[in-house]
Amino acid sequence: MRRIRTIVSGSSGNATLVEVDGRFVVIDVGCTLRALRAGLRDLGADLDDIAAILLTHEHYDHVKGLGPILRAARAEVYASEGTLASLDKTDKLPSEVRYRLLRAGHELDLPAADLGVLPFAVSHDAAEPLGFVFSHGEHRLGYMTDTGQVEADARRNLAGCGRVILESNYDPQMLRDGPYPYLLKMRIQGRQGHLSNFAAAELAHFLIEQGVEQITLAHLSRENNSPAQARRTFLQYLDNRSVDWSVEDNLTIAPRLQASATLVW
Ligand SMILES: [Zn+2]
Ligand SMILES: [Zn+2]
């Protein structure tokens, strides 16, 4: 059984469970140990079923549960050299955990989970941030949040996934008219910031043409977006181009503060 479930998603925290037959990979640990346990329990699992923990980058919303979760789970932790180095500088990495390096473009087996993972570079203001494509037999799952733009590499790697989790962070008008200070607005919409609803829809359109079946929008901003607005942009984008893909059936949105429904990939 191949399942996926986000535990939290957005600038106040990110953590996702990817399952193959009862073994789990955790993407990012921006949640409490308690929330992680609850997420696993709902899938009939516990901390011992975690085969590996993967980190996309070192921003607080992705690592805030790092210490307690790494100590409790005792699984190997995979991240880029840049991510590990910047976490190490802040003394946040428990020393008893085993760390392994991910390099963009280098596919790796996670034997404990019967999964392959291909990390790819994303465009974000962190040391060495990554997106992932997971594979199990023929099946592929893409995961990309925290990127200011869609790099050619990411586009190529995500094509061919059956399901993708994609950042859809902000609505440009809500960001422009919203409460954030000028510099923060610039950062978010910059090349190393976050992906807009429009950019996510554009990428989704391309991926749908490449055969993607299901899409989950993730990392939505609380101030500069809403699930309804993200869905509306998505729908309009595809409608305007007469794309034959059922948003109703195939698009889900990851809730910010609670676990998503359990999805199959
Ligand atoms: Zn983030
Ligand atoms: Zn970030």
C-alpha cells in the first residue's frame, strides 16, 4: 500500500508521511513529536515504523520538531550537505543520530522503506534546499515546496509522477494588498521565495499533460492565500486552456494546521 498524508503544511510548520507497506518516510519535521505520533497512529503505525527522515531545508517551519523527533524516532536522517551544515551551526542536530547526504540529481535507495528517492535542487533562500521524487516500482510521487520558481530540472523530474505535492503559497494580489512589510513581500515573490498560485497552476498544467493524475497543493500562506483562492486560480487556469482534468476529483489542498486525508499514490 502506497499512502501519503501531510501532518501540517505552511509557514507555521511542515511534515509529511510517505508510506510503502507499513514503512514510512517522514519529509520534514516542522511539527511536534505528538502530532507526528498522532499522524502515524491514524495510519496504524508508530515511531518504530519510520524508516528514514528527509529534510528539504533548514528553515524553522521545516525543522522545529527536529531534536525531539530525531531522538525519539532513531531513524537515519537524509539531507543535503548545506542543510546539515547550517543546522549543525545552531547545535540543533542530535549527535546520536546517523546522518546521510543527499545530492541533487543523485538517486538513492532507501532500503528500509523499499523506496528510491531522487533529490533535485529548488530555488529558495536556504543553504541547499531540495525537492524529491520517490519511486516504488512503476509508481512515482513528487514533492516540491519552498521554491521561488520552477527550475527546468524540477519540471523534468516531476514529469512522470502519478501524484505530486506542490507548493501554492500565495495569491499575488492578496500579497500585494496584505499586511506584510515591503521587504518580506519582495522576498516571498522573489526568485528564491515561494511559489504563487499562478505558478503552481502553470506547472500543474504541464504535469497534467505529462500524465500526472493527482495533485495536492501545499504550503499555503495564511495571510496571502486561502484554499478557496488557490482552488479558484487553479480551476480558472485549466478552464481557460480547456484542459480535460477533473479538479473536483483530483485536486486536494493540504490543511495548514491539521493532518490531511490519507491519499494513495
Ligand atoms: Zn517553508
Ligand atoms: Zn523555507
